Amino acid sequence: MVISRHTHDDTTRTVISVDAMGGDVGPAAVVAGIAHSAKKNPKIAFILHGPVASLKPLVARKKNLMDRVIFQNAPDTVRMQDKPTQVLRHGKSTSMWSAIEAVRDGKATVAVSCGNTGALMALSMIRLRKLEGINRPALAILWPSRNPQGFNVMLDAGADVRADAKDLLKFAIMGSSYARNGLNLRCPRVGLLNVGIEQNKGHAVLKSAYDLIGSFSGEAKYEFVGFVEGGDIPGNVCDVIVTDGFTGNVAIKTGEGTANLIGDLLGEAFRYTPLSRLASILSVSSFRRLQKRIDPRRVNGGVFLGLTGTVVKSHGSADATGVSAAVKLAFQLAQSGFAQKIASRVATAASLSQP
Amino acid sequence: MVISRHTHDDTTRTVISVDAMGGDVGPAAVVAGIAHSAKKNPKIAFILHGPVASLKPLVARKKNLMDRVIFQNAPDTVRMQDKPTQVLRHGKSTSMWSAIEAVRDGKATVAVSCGNTGALMALSMIRLRKLEGINRPALAILWPSRNPQGFNVMLDAGADVRADAKDLLKFAIMGSSYARNGLNLRCPRVGLLNVGIEQNKGHAVLKSAYDLIGSFSGEAKYEFVGFVEGGDIPGNVCDVIVTDGFTGNVAIKTGEGTANLIGDLLGEAFRYTPLSRLASILSVSSFRRLQKRIDPRRVNGGVFLGLTGTVVKSHGSADATGVSAAVKLAFQLAQSGFAQKIASRVATAASLSQP
């Protein structure tokens, strides 16, 4: 993968390929998000994919953004209800296709999209190909936790609703590699998500995965802590939580929804009496500290692991803050060279698993 | 089911059969919980199951509790790691078995246990039998939500890791009946948990369940809102969330863990500066209001639906507040006569589903 040079500027910039369309909140939020990232990080530039006639005025309205953006016209949008197979067949003119194509062609090192997860996954897998030894690439997300690093990695958060025992082993390998490179953990602790920590709990596939993941901990340089429960996703017993994409998707959305509910109820509680309204004024800085720590939009950027290119999936309902968080993650991953590290780690594991 | 009369008192009291053992926190928390319930509710009495020699001193230490409790000696305890099959074979002397037996024998109308979910389910199913037409009884829990009633019903929260399309239909019927009788909702809105709200998402079994649940909404008097996501569990698009016990269990534990993390981080944020410490003192009543609204211990009491008797499962890590919440729920269910209503509703649905 080549770090592309942005032609509008003398300095070397990392170019992020951004799908401007397909999110629930529209391209204005995406443009606001990349504007925020551009302001924060002078080393970042963008290829922005979508209907240029609509995008240009949005970009022009942001200060100093126009010279950081190359427009790539793509008239169509992948909708949330579109089937991945439809998109694969008829989606060449969509902004999502275009965004991934830019990574395939080496014009950018990473792509970011807020769109339809299934379509993004399908396009990524077809256009970028899977890493040798990977059957199901996975979406890995960061989740606020009690760990020293403040986050846990969880995968699969929804790339594929299924996963067999071997897929779950690969998730453990890829997730721990991500934790090593993204969170600087030398020997990440890996947990396998189940309905209880006892060995006799759960589906048969989980019992097989338990044995597989345990047997590879030495080669893949993680510590296997065994089964973990939903409460351990924001907990401190492990750094990487492995599960199938159905369970993972429901779990994080439940966690997000609960966090949002608490935030709103807290606001209500503080508006209840004159005294509590006074307290809320004095509490503003405390709440800001907390919000910065747990705001789901700041950690919503997931990354597809297991592909020969980097694709960051932002939450469909991501606003500007969410898009900016996803762009930041994309930038970090492009810089760390971890994609190559995962490839070699999976190749080692694959060769070891041969009879 | 007969409302038993407590012999130690002139007034008619609803007797709750309580398993004092098997929770993570020990019998002292259970006794503290029933003491709290006894103080709050003069119409409640208990049969307390466990090693009497250990339990009596705990009860004696609580004011006015001794004359509300009948002890039923059961020397053994079902441990969290015990397999349900072991318990079924060798568990006759356990407090859990004894607690369920009291319901079977009509000595109490409901049983409450903090113990091993799988064992409690297995014992309940074998000793109390399933309702006609029910293959998998389900654990239904209440979850804080944005709905006017403040809670959603979610099932299955972990009674069984599997569920086929017909099971999910029965969950919809039982859950809506519970919402009608427990939350006073005339026509509960039912949602089927998936990774997206689009009809083409998710497993094949969910697509079949979608059709089944939709086709029964008239007969079973609920409104089917279609697929919902994890974020809708604390949301306001439906009142009853239907899912298999694996997904449901992971989802609520993730939600609980996230809520607990936020609570702790909020405390930290308020200890950060002298000003924030002052704010926290002024905020005490606001936090109490919020805590009362969302404290997971207050809503942890789930209920097994689909049995010819009522069994309330309290969280394994429930403290006194949690036990008391479970006892309160048990009392309400015993009074509402909803078990009979579910039985007739399921029977109707079963007869309608015959070809």
C-alpha cells in the first residue's frame, strides 16, 4: 500500500477516501466531519465521493477545506435497504463503490463510509479481496471500558451474521493484532463472548472455538481468558472480545442506546428543581469530561479486518463528530502499517493449523 | 394456583417461595432483600429454602422478619458451574429444588431464586411443566426505556440459547400478554430483534419468525412493528422485544455493564476538581432520581414465561436491592392472575396455527 501524495500541497498528506453519501444524516454531516478532521490534522487530505454538484457547495462553505479535497463524481447512492447483491451487480456508479475503488487503485490508503454495512462489506470483499486464510472479514469496534487504555476491541460488530469456530479463531488473531498496533498492548487478553463464563455454557460452536482460540494463544501472542459475558465488553477482564456479527451488533447497539438513554435522563434529572438546575450549571465541566470519555460517536468508527486494504465503517447515524472520529481512526491505521502485520500473523496461524 | 394463607398471621398473605442460596453474593443479601420487601409490603410472607441453621440467625437479626418466614431445610446449594442435568439427577436436597417444589405443591404461588439460570430453568420445566403449546419457556425481563411506562419487556433473556421461528412467535404472544398484565398496555407493540430494520437482514429463522409474528398480531392482540435493533431495547418504538436467549442475554449484560461504567465514570468526573465536588453535593437529589429510574438492580427480576407456575429469576449478582425488586415482581405477578391469561392466549394461538 502506497501513501499517496496530495497534489494540491507540497507536504506529504495521507489521503482518505470518503463516501459522502449513504449515511442516515446526509452529506452535510460528512463534510462537517472531514472539515473538523482537516482542521485538527494538517497531514490529512480527502477524496470525496458523491454527486459533485451537491458536494462542492457544502465543501466551499467550510473554511480552508476546498484545497484538501479532490472530488470524485459518483451520481448514485447505496441506500440502507439495498441488498448487497444488488449493489455488487448495479452499484458501479455509487459513491460507496467509488470510495472503495480509490483504495483498490492505490489513490488512497483507506476508505471511510457511513453507509449500508452489508453492501460495504460485500464491495470491500469483492473489490479488495480477503487476506489469505480469512473466510469472514470482521468489523472491529472500540468500546469504552474499565481497562487502562479506556477501550476494548470487539469483533465482529456486524459484518456477517454468522461465524463458525475457525472464523472466531481468526477474529481472535486479527483483533489481538489490532489491539497490539492500535492500543499498544503487548499481549492483549482475548475473551470469547458467551452467556456465562462456565465452560459448559453456550452453543456447540462456542465450545469448539474455545479450544481453538486457547490452543493458538502462544503463536498469536495473546492471552486467552476464556468465556466472557456481555458485562465484560465495557469491563476489564479482557482487551479483545470475540463474537459473531449478529450478537456483536445487537450488543453494541444495546449499549449505545442505554448510554444515550442515561444521558437524556440525567439531563431531565438536573432540570427537575431550581437547586438541581444550579447544580447542573456547576457540573458542566464534569459532564464534558465524562462525555468526551464515553460519547459513542467518538468510538463509532469500526474497521474491517481481514482485507487487503483498509475500510473504516462509520455508524449509519454518525453526525459530524462521528465522521471525524472514523476519519481519525482511518488515519491512525494507515500510519501504523498494521494491515501488513495482520496479514503475516494470519498467514502464520493458517500454516500452523494445517494438519 | 391457590393463594396460600400464612399460618403465623390473621391477614391473608401472599407467600413467596425464596431460594436463599445459589447467588453470587450469599444468603445474607437474600435475607436483607426479603426483609426490605417485608417492611414495604405487609401482605407478603416467605418460605425460605436453605440450610436452616445458617439462615435462622440471619433472619433473627432483622426486625420483625422472623414471624413472616417459614424455614424449609435444604442442606445443599446449586452452584453456578453445576450442569442442569446434574441438578436434575442429584439436586433433590438443594434449596433451589425445594423452592420450586413449594410452588408445585401449592404452598406458595411463586418462587424466587438468584441461582444458576440453566438449572433453575431445567428444574422449573421438569417440576412445573410447560404450558400446552410451549416448546421453550422464556425469561422475560424489564429494561429501562423511553416508553411512557418507563420499561420494555425483553424475552428471552437467557433461559435457552436457542429459539426457532415458532418459539419466537410464542415469545411474542407471552411477552405481549405479560406487557398487557404487568405494564397495563392494551395493545403492546412487539418488535423482533435483528441487526437492522430492513426485511432482508439477519438469519433465515428471523425471516420466518417475521412472517409468523406478523400473521398472529390480530388474534394475539399486539401490534407487530417488524424488526428492531439493539438500540430499541431502551427505545420507544416497541414495548416487547423478542429474541433468542443467547442474543438477549448478551444484550442486557452489555447494557447493564455500560450503565454501571457510566455511573462510575460520572462519579470520577465529579471528584475531579473542588468545583465539581461542590456541584456533586448539590446534585445528590438529581442523581438519586436518576438512579431510581435506571438502577439495573431494580429491574433485574426476570420471570420465566410458559410454565404452569411462576418462577422469578433474580440476577446472580443481585444484592439486597436486587432481591427485593425480584420479590416485588413476584408478588405483582401472583396478584394479577396473568399466568392463566397467558395459558389461554397460547392455547388460542396453538389452535389457530393448526393447519
